[in-house]
Amino acid sequence: MYHYDPQTALEELSEDAMLPHPVHVRDMIVRSRLKPDQAMELNRKFQDYLHAFGDAQATVKPILEQLAKAERK
């Protein structure tokens, strides 16, 4: 499963344009053996990712709601 393997997640991102869920990214960071400064830097970048992921969800939700409504008609 990609959420435990950064390499697989990277391949899926390239192939399917799917973003890994932030929880899985956080788990990858926690499981990796990083030096404290590396961990802090990745955590900063992760916070940016978390924000962008939330923005993307908020953007796509009304689109999907409208499409779902159109499908019911």
C-alpha cells in the first residue's frame, strides 16, 4: 500500500495524478529515519501540503456536488 511506501506513492503520483492523503504522508515522515533538521524541514513542507490539500478538497466539493445532482436528474 502506497501510504507506507514513499516510492510507490511517488510512482502513483506520476502515473495517476493522485495525491496521497495527508495522513499517509505524515505517517511516511514519522516512519522515516530523519535527522531533526530534516524532520523539521519536511514538517514545514507538509504543513503547506496539508493546506493545499484542504484547499483542493474545498474547490472540488461543489463541482462534485453539482455533478452528482445532475446525475440524479
